[in-house]
Amino acid sequence: MPSSKVRASAKDALADVLKDGMLILSGGFGLCGIPSALIEAIRESGVTNLTIVSNNAGIDGVGLGVLLESKQVKRMVSSYVGENKLFMQQFLAGELEIEFNPQGTLAERIRAGGAGIPAFFTRTGYGTAVAEGKETREFDGHHYVMERGIFGDLAVIHAWKGDTEGNLIYRKTARNFNPMMATAAKVTVAEVEELHEPGSFDPDHIVTPGIYVSRLVKLDVIDKRIEQRTVRKREAAPALAGSDG
């Protein structure tokens, strides 16, 4: 009997979940491990006034960049956004709200949200703009900033392998924000490159247990992009001994 968690497409997986004004956690780091198909389904749905929590905002026309193009995002909670010109333009024009977080703080806020921890203290950001408007305390001679945990309405994540019960395995750098985001939302939807039957995985290899995953969809097309491709100029081959040149 097919699992009730598996959906035929990203659109089907999100059909009755999306609403205007949602807080959505979107996995990935740069363009690695981003849930591209699910992001595209969000764009096609037309929902607006979204708050997106993500390490970054993709690049122009790719990843979360497509939601910026359609102006469906009201607010971003991020660490790094330097690769997206449209992001910068909308921010400077007052069309987009931004809450910047140090990367480790953002990761911990999401982990805390998934663990049911409402707030925690960190030394990172004390005495900077990051701490403005936040409670601070001194512990053992050091100053700390209180940060709130993040728990969203929806998490969209990308995994390498999944089984029909929602157990997930990630591959290399794609194991970034995806695992913690999977735990930190009312509904978690995963897109997977490979879909397997339950019992196919070594239990020690499972990173996200299926209890956290509400729905999943197998990708038919896997588009893996390089955010920045930098190469050095090829050096001329050395002349062979005894050659005339």
C-alpha cells in the first residue's frame, strides 16, 4: 500500500498547505541542497506576504530569487545575501524587510525552535547592531544576547535519499540547514533525489527520522548548479626535451 506521505509532484505536496503570510523555512546553503522544485511550486501558487527563513536568498532567477522576482516575499531572515542583486535593490527601495543573523546564531535559532526551546543566550553579536532591541545579560563576566528560537508554519527541504515513510539521508554539503529545518515547522515537505522502500536504509545512516516529515516528492529532474565557478588560467605545457621549440 503506497505511503500517504508521498505525493506525485511538488505542487501536489503543497496544494492545501500554502497560505498568504506564512513563515517558511527553506533549506540549503548557497545553491547547494536547496529545494528548487518546492520553491517553484510556491511561486506558482501565488501566495504572498511571506516571511522566509534561509541562510541566503539564492541568486537572481534561481532558488529563492524566483520568489523575489514575483514579489511574494515580504521579509527575509538570513545570514548572507551578497549574491542576489534583486535582493539588494528591493531592500534599498524599502520593498523588502531584512533581519540579519550571524550564521551560527541562525542555525541555533532553528535548532532551538525544533527542540521546543523558546530562547537562548549567545555572546555572538553583543555590542553590535545585531543586539539592538534585544535583551542582554552578563554571565561569568561575559555579555550575552538573548535570541529567540524559530518555529515555522512550513519547512521545505532537499534530501539525497528518502523512503516512503519520510526517513531522510543527505549528501555531503547538502547536509547544511536542511536537517534542523526539518524539525522546526508545523509541516515539513521534502523533495528527494531517490525514493526507496522502508527498511532500505541502515538506521545509523538516517539523519532526519520520518516522524518529522509530513510529505515528500521524488524529483524527476535534478538541477545542481554552481554558485560561482572560478578557474585559473591554464598554464602552457612545458616544451619536451630535445624539441626545437
